[in-house]
Amino acid sequence: FPPGFFNRDADDVAGFIGALGWSRAHVIGWSDGGQVGMLLAARRPDIVDKFVLWGSITRFTDIDYQFLEKIRDVNDWSERMKRPLINMYGEDGFQNILNDALDGYYGYGKDVVTIEQL
């Protein structure tokens, strides 16, 4: 989850569409994919024919950031929720992945393109 990963992912989708030899595509985005799809549609409207968005947000509010901070420390998670992820990534590995993901969300507002910028 490097800084600006939503923009990177939108660029990757644009590149994938081009690699397929398509000039335009229908794009469907759910959750983080919806955020990527919004960035793609805003930055590259020339290749997005139709866009379906569900289960996503357009921006983070202060309440969202407060919630993100509440889940940052995996020591506060229930054993049932954290154990499968710790088993997969290791304790430090999972905490690092979570921190990187949450930090990426903090940068999402910087990725947004406003109508005025188009």
C-alpha cells in the first residue's frame, strides 16, 4: 500500500484496458475498487464508457478517520478476528500491512479529482 495506491491502481486499470486493445470499457467498482473506478472515470473519461459503483465512498470524513484509528492496533482486536490474519502474515507482518493500508486511506483525499480540475 504505497502512498497514492488508488491512483496507481487506476493507472493500472487504464493500462490493462489498453493492453487488451480496447478503446473503451464498462467499469464496475465495489469498495476500494469503487474508489479506483471513480479515479479512473474522473482522470480517463475517454476510456470509461459506463461506470457502476457500489459499496464505496467518495471521501473520508473525520468520523471515518476516527474509526480507522480505532482499528489500527491489532492488539485491540478479538482473537477470532485477528488470528487468521496473523497466521497468514505473522504478527508484525499483519500489523505493518494494516498500518500501510490505513495510511493509504489517509492519502485518498489527495487523490480525488474535483469537477473544477477536469
